[in-house]
Amino acid sequence: MAQLTAQEVVEDVIRGGTAEGYSIDWAEGTKNPNSLGEKIAAFATSAGGCLIIGLDNDRVVQGIGDKQALISQVGDVLRNCQPIPPVGEPEFVEKDGKLLAVYRIPSLGGTICEYKEVAYHRVQDSVKKMTAKEIMHRLTLCGPASWEERPSIADVEEIDKEELEYCLKKIQERNPLEPKTSENFLRSGKAITKDGKNLTNLGLIALAQKPSEFIPQCKIQLVRFRGTQPVDRIAAYLVELPARKAIETCMNFLRLNLPVRERHEGAARMEEPIIPERALREAVVNMVVHRDYNDPQESLVRIFDDRVELQNSGAPEKEELIRIISQGIPFHRNQGVYNFLRPVHQAEAAGQGIPIMKRELGRVGLTEPVITTLYNIFHLKMGFGKKEESLEERVIAYGMGKKKLSTTDVMKKCEISRPTAIYVLDEIVRKGVARHFGKRRNSHYVF
């Protein structure tokens, strides 16, 4: 079912078509922040809903005053919620010469939301504190299922039919002897609820036409800046698509906006992004698969003249990050999304992402990716600068070009002393890259 616009929601409420209920509520303003917080937490615990601000109990438009002040006040309210619901920016509607704000509060998919350490849920047209018995009952109903498997508020009509057909085709190619219908594919992939009426959170991320209508942070902001500072934007695009299409859209933006490097295949001259495509794909896939979908911040890809940066919420703990970087230890925040993408060739085997990025950047002589974290933010930077060659690498490159070197050749080329040249050449021989022949004046090294 298509979602009503903010204007349609307001008009319907004012003319009395929709009563205050399970999925809609309103408030005159922000003078009572606790009331707003309780309404938001109740919607998030239940099935989500719309909160209109600027409308009194008699459905008379009072207006909100300053937009930025309202956003700041609601932000303060949200910070008292636990977990913080992923509430997007309000939609502003003008009515009778005054502004109203419409907030869409998404459901947390079975997770209980508290406001100031008290849990709330919707009971018909009102907000109610949850008793310990009700909390226990909710937890029992949800069972051990992950957030990905919990029901979303999107019904199955929101499925992108083209994307579903594509995924089915790829599954059939991998397992031609086990044909699947759309329904058993969706059920086995845990993309729909048991009754088949709604998408799970996993199904929403992977298959919905526009996931961000239900989980606002399912967005990726793409920006190309001129220069090396985030000031002068020359290209920008907001991605709001199911996971696989989102990855492909990001890749296309990167191909179009990254500087290129030349390579040759025989007599043919070819251009490709300065960062190897496989490294870029690994970075983008990781951004989708490992992000924290309960965090309201959207993902971000920024291209500068000297680097590309990718950022998303979902930073692992410090010890986990060390193991991931140094040992390639697998870590999947969203195992279901990873499992869904792998059969359609969008995810590598577990733990390979960062090692592949390092190898691909090293292959073309670029420095290693720089990974940093701040609170829950994971930040990856890939620079376009060539890594500085070690003395040994310089000698090997020189030797490979000339095929035969003397100690004196190396001393002149690298401007080093004879003992240093001999030491470096001996190390190269020990590693099997060159062979040493002759003694004293007849001494030389063959590469």
C-alpha cells in the first residue's frame, strides 16, 4: 500500500477522517517534551506511526513557529529515548497560513523503546507505560529472533518486483536443480513474516522499492567535492534503493567521479578509476552489510581530489577492529543481509573485505586504507597518493629494468654508501629475487 504524503495525513486528520489511534497522534507544540517523548517511544515500541506537531486537541491548527527550534527540541527529546528510534527530518505542511511538522516514527521491529528509562507502547488511541509482565510477554513473543528477522511495517506490496526477479534468477543459476518460487525464496531467505503479509527488516533492506520510507537511515549520500576540503560540491546524489541496487548505484557514481589511471593491454590503452574497482566494491558492500540500522545517521561516500572516504554507523569495538584489520576475522553485524547478498555476487567470503582492499591498493602502488572510529561511526579513507618505496624496492625495480647490476651502480643510483648497497643486495639475493656472481671487481647481481 502506498504511503500517504504528509499533506494527505494532515488533511485527513483535520477533516476528521482519521481519529487519534494506534498509528497516528498529534500535539499542540513542544511545551511538554515528556509527552512528546512518551508518544515517540510508544510508536517505536509498537508498529510505528505519524506524529503531527502544531495541532491542538480540537484539530485546530496552532502552528509550530521556528523550524530549526522545533528540530532542536525534538532532537533533545530523542536523546532521552533508548534505543534512539531512527527518526528522520520532519516534513513541513502549510495549513491556514501556519506550518505543521509531521514526524514519521518507525517501529523498532519488536525492540522495546524507553523514554527516560520507562517503556511505553500504544494501546488503541493512547500511550501506556508497559508493566514488567507486558515487557516479559513482548520479549517472549519476539523470542531469540534477530532484528533482521522481526516484522517491519512495510507490507509485501512494497517489494521491488524487478529486484525480486533478479535475485531469483541468480539463485536459479547457482542451484539449477532446486527451482524456487518467489514465495519459498522469500520465506527461506527470511524476507517476509510467517503470515506472508509483511516484509521483515531484512526483506525491507534487501527488497523494498524505497527502504528509507520505513527505515529513514537506509540512505547513502554520495558527494563529489572540488579540492581537498568538504566545501565546494560539484556532484551529489542520495541513494534510497534496495541493498544490491544501492551498491551498484554507488559504484556507478564512483566510476563517474573518481580520477582515472591508465593501463595497457597489448596495444590497447584503457582508463579505470584510480582506486581499483574491487577495492571500491568491497568498501561499499561493507558499508551496507555492516552498518547499524538502528542508528539514525545515514551512510556517506565523499570523493575529493586526493582521496575517497566512506562512512557509516556500526563501528566494531576496539578489540574487534584490531582482529578484523590484522587477521581478517569475520564480523557481521547483519548476517541476514550478508547471506542475502552473497548469492547475487555482492559479498565476498567472510573476513576477506579489508585484506582484499589492502592487496588491491598495494598492487597499483597506493597506500593502505586508513580506518578510524569515533563513537559508533566507522570511517574508511583510501588516498590516491603512491606509497613511498623502500630502498630495497627501489633497487629491485632498478635491477629488473637493467637485468644486471654492480654494487657501484646501486651506490650511484640510490646515493648510498657501499656497505649499505652490499647489505641491500645481499637481502635481495637471500629472498631469491637476484643471483650473485663473481668476486671483488667482477662482482655483479643478475635479476
